[in-house]
Amino acid sequence: MHGGCFHTCLGNYDYIGLDECCNTFFKYHNNFEYVNGSFPDVAPKGDIFIAIMSLGFNRRFHLNKDNKDFIDNLRKAFQNYKMGLTHVADWVQEILEVDFAKTVIKDGSDILYFWKKKED
């Protein structure tokens, strides 16, 4: 999704951007807060998470599927949310599948996943 779609789709909602980079893609929107950090070390509170091409592709090699502490922290951080939208590494999806039900969204060859927290 490009910025125009985010603004159109999320224009009536407040949202938080989280990135290790100092660029603020949404700096011109009044309903956007930018947080410098890395998930799950920083997990802004909200109802919905959106992770597109980020989790599992982290430049910090030690934050991966073989790092049990990272996986535990990742799962704990996701507990802050009711639902989400992702395109992430397969091993991150496996973590999400423990606590969330997945729906596949296809648009031609593009695939996104919608996650909704499972009922207790």
C-alpha cells in the first residue's frame, strides 16, 4: 500500500508508525504519531497492527527464528492487539497462528494476511 491508500483507508483513525529509520512517511497527517524504535522492543498500544515487509526481515541477524527470547518477546508484544494486517516472513506467521486466526487476502499475485485474535 502506498501513502495515499493509508491516508484514505485510515484517515478517520489515529495511527502510530514505528521504524528504526528517522524518516517520517506520514509527517503531513494530523492523525499520525511517529515512534523511533524496533518491534517488539517498542510495541505501541493500539487495536490493530500492520507489518508489511518488516518482521522477519530484520537487519539485526540475531532477531530471528532461532532466538527463543526474541520469539517470546514477539508473541508477548502481539498480545497488545486485537487484529492485524501483515506480509511477513513465514516463521513470524507461525508465531501469530498460535494466538490469531489468519485470513488470506489476494489481489492478483499480491498476498496479505488479516489476523484476528482467537477467542479464549
